[in-house]
Amino acid sequence: MFVLSSQVLDLCVLATVNKEDTYGYKLTQDLIEAISISESTLYPVLRRLQKDNCLTTYDQPFGGRNRRYYQITPEGRRQLKKYEQDWIGYKESIDKIIRGDLK
């Protein structure tokens, strides 16, 4: 199993929230389908992305309680684009190593 860097986790969270506003538990379940992540790992990522103005939150009633939803901001979309570009370059470099295409 690969250890995911904080930038890769940020990319995964921002890409998921970019599709639709979502709450923490659902976000965790969605990401678990693709990568190994726990709620205890996810919530610090969400707080950091909020602090960096990439995500904002709002509460919505659900089942007699409030559910906190995360929404991507314009800054979050800019950061997502940067992470996507970085990821493509990183993946291409790793693919070269795996294929033995190094000079």
C-alpha cells in the first residue's frame, strides 16, 4: 500500500467536493472506495483546506441534527487545477520509471 502525501489527499478531497457539496462521512465513504483513508485522516485535511480558503462549510438539518456540508471555493478550484497538473507530471515520471524508460 502506498502512503498518500498531503497534496494527493488534498487533490482527492477537492476533486470529490468539486463534483458536489458533501458531508464528511459521505466523503470518507466515497474516498474509501478508491483509496485507503479513515475519518481520522480526513477531518484534519478538511480543516486545513478550510483554513487555506479552498473549502467552506454550511450546516443543513438532517434527522433532527445538523449535518456539515463542504463546498469548494474559487480558491479551491484554482488549487485543484494546480494539483491536477502536478499529478499528471508526477504520474508520467513514475510511469517512465516503471516502464524502464529512463535515460
